[in-house]
Amino acid sequence: MAQNNDTESSNNVAPQKNASSAGKLVCVGVAVAVLTIIIMCFLLATQNPPTQLPEPTKATSPTTALAHPAASDPLETTYVLNTNTMKFHMQDCFSADQIKEGNRSSFTGTRDELLSMGYSPCKNCNP
């Protein structure tokens, strides 16, 4: 009988050790996760914030300067028109390159003139 009690007691101890070690592993995992989050927050807080560039205006827009660099009137620009969709684009816009030849036209003038003609600006190059 003593032998049975020893076997039973050793059986009872083993699951407790496993449960105890599993609980310790969970605690260690949680501690590692919390430390990782704290370190990440610290690193993010100590980084320099990204520099925000000012919104380009019509006069300083690089696409306007490239499209018509020698314009006597800074508001007058050469635009690419899609006569099918009634959109207008800057000359270097990637959407303008995709216009079918039958729908492609060019216009030199102001943005307001195109708007009054019913054209709307491209959402990619935002002329």
C-alpha cells in the first residue's frame, strides 16, 4: 500500500509541476510582450518627426515649372486634354500618357479657362 501512495503522490506532483511551469512560461511571454511594446513606444517617441513639406501652390509647383518654363504669364500653361473624359492633365502626368490618340488634345491657357469649358482636373497630377 505504501507503494500505491507513493505512486499516487508522485502522479499528483508531476501535473502540478507542469501546470506551474506552463504558468511561468505564460508570465514570461506576457512580460516579453510588454517590454517589447515599451521599447517600441520609446523608440517611436525619440525619433525625429517626419518633416512635412508645404503644399505646393500654382506658382511654385514643380510640374507647372516643367510644363511651361518660359511662360510670360505664370498662369498660362500647356495642358494635355482628354476630350472623351473631359479631364485635363499636366504634360508630364502618367495618366496623360495613357490617353488614346483620338481623344488626346493640347491646350495652352489658364486653368480657369479649362474649368469654364467644362473640363475637370486630373486627380493624379492635380493641375
